[in-house]
Amino acid sequence: MEFAAGQSVLCDRRKLITDPYNPDSTTQGPWSDALTISVDGAFIASSSSTAVSSATRTQILSEKSLYCPPEADVVEGDRVRLGARTYTVEAIPEADTNPFTGWQPVQEVPLTEVLG
């Protein structure tokens, strides 16, 4: 499935580096050294927003979904950027397959944005 008015989004993924506290394991490096790929033919759809307030802070938590080609390389922990907005992939992306035909229309990637 292709979206006639699909957009290109940028997907940032931090590189794995050796853990300075345990040389036998790896950890994620800084965002400043992240690998950036372009995902074409995608769109971000709104889902819900919630205002969270406390005595010292007000936040807006927005849940959205990125819809993109099923073969797009997007994984949990990535950052997705579209214009001035930045979203975090905080759940496992899924590309459902039709059990009768094997067709995969799109991959749905749950996104979260925190403002404030």
C-alpha cells in the first residue's frame, strides 16, 4: 500500500558502544552520534493527548502512530522526526500480515511525544 500524500520522516538510532563500566557488554551511545535514515512514503496519525499536571510541572503526553512501508527499518528506542516535532518509539512496531493472502499493507509504529 502506498500513500499518495505520504511524507518522508527521519529516524534516528543510537549506535551501540562498549559499556565503560562493563567492557563485556554494550550500551547505547549519545544521540549526537546517532545514525539517521529516511523513511519515505509514511504518515503520522494522531491518537490521543493527555495533560499531566503536578505542583511544579505541566506536561502534554501525545500518543501517535507512524504508518510506513512494512519493510521500513524502525525499532523500539528510535527517535522519529518530522519537521520540528520529535517522537520516541516506545513500543514494538508491527507489520500485520493477512493470513489468507500474505499481504502486508503497512507497518504501524506506536509513537510518544512529551511536551513540557
